[in-house]
Amino acid sequence: MSMYSRIAATGSALPKTRVTNEDLARRLAAMGVETTDEWIRTRTGIEARRFADPAAGETTTSLAAAAAREAMERAGFEPDTVDLIIVATTTPDMVFPSTAARVQSILGCAGCAAFDVQAVCAGFIYALNAADAMLRAGPYKRAIVVGAETMSRVIDLRDRSTCVLFGDGAGAAALEASDAPGILAARMYADGRHDEKVLGLTARISGGTLEGSPYINMDGRQVFKLAVDGLTGSAEEVAKLAGVSPSEVKLFVPHQANLRIMSMVAKKLGIADEAMVKTVSEHGNTSAASVPLALDAAVKAGRVKTGDLVLLQAVGAGMAWGSAILQWRADR
Ligand code: ACO
């Protein structure tokens, strides 16, 4: 048993193709759908996103594996020392095997535990919480936790209220059991009463055919309100459990869905705007990938140092949400 788990290193991967709001507006106009850079930017804070090109080999699995490999190498973990791989994704390349099993094979970690987590946009927080609990309980000592998505596959370009929001990418964290902090507190929540009518993708395979819709549907206003409430409440809860105040947070890494949601939550929590990571402008909403992508960008920009309090949080369909608060101890 270890007292804590800690993030030893992070990694990320993005598809090559950057699609600006203007690029997307042109693409939609050709289909008779009207949108503008101005509308997208002012309502969401998004300026561009990446779209994967499957013909170039860019898939959820390839992005997940690239992000995981970077985190593993930066942490100095040899492949045969990894005990656990968890991939959070809502856009796996296939129903099974799991994305985690594919990633394990690509990384050369054959034999270790590997499974996927489906908590939609909250997936990375769920996966991190699960890995933290497993590392503290043992016998697992080293884990790679990944969030990876190709949301471009499930957006309907004829639905301007959703298609402008999402992007593709992957982020990862290499975790190890530790007697020094570490993750101080992590909690996950769900309320299934806010079901697929609020936010959902109802497609399923049955009897050899696709049933339901293969595209995201969303009640934007309802999601906005539930997101603000869940994120604020869960952050307050983990801060209390960790015995700290949210205002002490030095690096705030919220789910990158919408700048207005992020700013509203930061304000309610008393977290300074300078502490907030804002990659939504460049990545759009990458669902389970958004938090680890944003964390990795902040780490690479030198925005976090040993001892800093870091708050991670995410929310998505289910509704499912959660927060994690940690003391940054990455020394590699
Ligand atoms: N371009 C131009 N106009 C648009 C677009 C667009 N892309 N999309 C919608 N509009 C129009 C609507 O048709 C509507 O027009 P009308 O008044 O003539 O009917 C008008 O803009 C206002 O639409 P609303 O839906 O009321 O706009 P709102 O200010 O609520 O913003 C948004 C919509 C951005 C989706 C907002 O509700 C939101 O951010 N919700 C949170 C949802 C979210 O973040 N989802 C991500 C997935 S879940 C998650 O990760 C938490």
C-alpha cells in the first residue's frame, strides 16, 4: 500500500490537420449551413480544432498510443515496468478489443492490465481516479492513463449548434505509486436522470445493422447549467477533502468545452484567471482528451512547478463529472 499516486510525466498527440473557424464555416456553407467565426468565438472561445485523417493513419488508437508513449518515455518507465493502462474514450475505433489493449500492444507492455473507461467527457477524471485508487491499494505500481478521441467522426456537419464545438486529440499521464503527494483527493459523480436527451449519441449495432443516430445530440443550455453546477460543486468537495481552498490553486485545468463555462466556474471558485489553462481556443472540445491535453500543454509551457496545487475537472454526458486536486511533484 502506498499513501499516494503521483503524475510522473505527461504526453499528448494531435492530428496534423488544423481546421479554423473560417475553414469550418466555408465547409458548412458549401452544405447550405450558415455559421461565422464571430459566432463560434464569442459563444465558445473556440478558434480552431484538429480533425483526424483516418487515411493518414490517424485514429483514436494511434493518437492514444502516441500520447501514452510520450508520457511513458518522459517518465522514464520501461515498457515492461508498466502495470496498468486505462484509456478513457467515447469514440473507440471498434466495439472490441478495447482501445487500451491496442495501446498496450503498440507500447510493448504485453501482459499488464488494460481496460477502457466510458464516462464521455468526464472519462479522464474517472480513469485518473480509478488508477489512483488501484495504485494506492496495490499491487499496481505504474500506470498510464490516457484520454483519446476522434469526435470528428460523430459530429453532424448539418447541425451547426454542435458541429462547431468538437475536435480530435489525445493526452496521457504516467502515474506511479508514491509515499509523497501526489493526488490529494479525487471524486467522480453521475446523475443518470439527465440522460441522452440532454446529451447523447444513441447509435448501436443490433442484428447486423446500425440503429439510433450516429451523431451527437445536445440541449446546449441544459448542459451549460449542469456543467457549471457539477464542476463547481465537485471542485469544492475535493478541495475540502484535501484540506485546501480552491483559491490556493496555482494551475486550474478545467474541461475545455466552452470558455464561458470555464470562466464562470473559476469565478465561483475564486481561482485567478491567470491560473486557468485555456487550450479550448486551439483544440475545441476533445471530450475525454481535453483535460490531459490541456495539462500537457501547461507542463510543456513551464506553467507548473513542484509543490503547486493543481485542480483538474471535467463533465460530460451521463451526466457524469468529477474533479481531482493534486500537489505537483513531477521531477522529470
Ligand atoms: N453559428 C451561428 N448561429 C448558431 C450556431 C452556429 N454555429 N449554433 C447555433 N446558432 C444559433 C441558433 O440557431 C440560435 O438562433 P435563433 O435565436 O435564431 O434560434 C442562436 O444561435 C442562439 O442559439 P443558442 O443555442 O441559444 O445559443 P447559446 O448562447 O445557448 O450557445 C452553446 C450555444 C454554445 C452550445 C451553449 O449553449 C453552450 O456552450 N452549451 C454548453 C454545451 C457544451 O459545452 N457542450 C459540449 C459537450 S458537453 C461537455 O463537454 C460538457
